[in-house]
Amino acid sequence: MTTPLPYDPQRLAHCAGEIIVNVRELSELGWTPATSSNFSRRMDDQYIAITVSGRDKGRLTEADIMVVDLEGNPVATSNKSSAETLLHTQLYKRFPEIGCVLHTHSKVQTVASRLYSGQGHVHLEGYELLKAFSGNTTHEMSVELPVLPNSQDMHTLAAQVDCLLDRKCMWGYLIDGHGLYAWGKDMPEARRHLEAFEFLLGCELEIRRLQR
């Protein structure tokens, strides 16, 4: 007799399909080089669909999406998710309203993380596109995008993120020499936040170049 799965397989198929379509598009933009990056989608209040570690993000299939619980433990699979799974699940555990977490490694994100790591954040102010972030209704505000030191210790990184979340509303953060995490209530919102950060970081880099 086959042991029933603890999660809804139809829900997993739906989440996997959503991840595959969107991640392929992000891969075509060059934001997921050399099998980097990881992506997840909340399935319900216990389980998360997430990309399997080391897979080419431009060629994802349903077999490249696995399930973890809110502690990041694999569920009903021998596959392994990214070492950074904890950075996804900490957001789902803390904010029940978060439904999607996206992590990419575009050149713009990586260069910006290196340039601004010393000051610990990227200051974004006066841009019309700041209204892309959920809850914002005006460009007359500023956003400090945190830049965290890179570490292979995910518990340390997660603790640093928790400290930041205790202090302010956030839509994402950079890791030095690494890439960008962004999230939202669902895939469209998370992707809007990701694309807004990408555009705004590109503007900051261009302004910096022109001011030399």
C-alpha cells in the first residue's frame, strides 16, 4: 500500500507550474547564472514548494520542485533543497501573509551588493517606482535596502534578517557578493518587488557611473 502524501499533490503541481514559468523568464534575463538562485511558493500553512538545489533554472521541470516543511526539512522526497532554504522558511514562519520568496543573482544585484556592502544598505529615494512596493502610495519616501555580509552560516544570516525585520518593514535584502532576496503575498507581488529592486539598483549604479 502506498503511503499517502502529507500535502496536496495538486497544490504542489500548481505551485511548481507557477515557479517554472516565472523562473524560466527570470533565467532568460540572465538573473540565475550557473544553476544559482532559488525560489519558493507557499502551499499551505505547513508546506513550501521550493526548487531542488543545483538545477539549471532555465530548464526546470516539475521534478525540480520539492516540498519542505516550515523548518526546511524535506518532505516525502530524497531531493535536497538549497543550503539557503532557511532564509525562505524564516519568512514564511514569521509572516503568514507571505506566499512567495524569490532569490536571484543578476549582475546588477551582485555589483550593487559589492559597492554598498561597506555602508550596509542602498539608499533609494525619490523614484516613482518606489510605489511598486506593497503599501507605498507615493514616491516621496525612501527605502533602505539592507546589504548583509555573506556567510555560509545560514543560522547567522537568518538571525541578522530577523533583527532587521524587528525594526522595519522590508520587501527584500541583498547579500554581499551574492544576490537579492525579495518576497510578496503571491508570485506576482514578489516578482514586482524583485523587478523594482533590479531597476532601482540599476539606476543607482548608472548615476554613480555618470558622476565619476
